[in-house]
Amino acid sequence: MRVLADVHTHPSEWTRQSDSDRTHPMIAQSGHIALIVPYLAQRRFQSLAGVGIYEYCGEHRWNAWGSKSGKVRLTAL
């Protein structure tokens, strides 16, 4: 088994990374994906539209990936 991503929630529509999110990755391994779901994930139907998608690059550096369509393709190597 391999962890591909971690998911956590924020209480509002804001899904950018907080200082704590950036400096304390759940898995500090390059290539790890972090998803931030708005509204504490309490929406009845939740797509990836509006979800914050971040890739950890090591040394507290991140790439941010957007999803306006709600569709995201992840490739695990």
C-alpha cells in the first residue's frame, strides 16, 4: 500500500494553505498530494471544484494545482 494524498478540511470556502499547512506537511515526502476540502466537507455533493490541491516538493515548498472543472488526473508512479 502507498498513501497518495492526505485530506483535511477548512470551515469556509477558503481552501488555500495556512502557514501551519505549509510548514507541517502530513507526509513530508516529495510528490505527496494534500487536498483541502471547503465547508468542513459537509456539503451533500462535493466535487473537486473548489478543493485546494497541493503537491509537496520538499523543504516546505509546494506546487498549487487548481480544479475549476472539478476533474483532476493524478498519476502514481
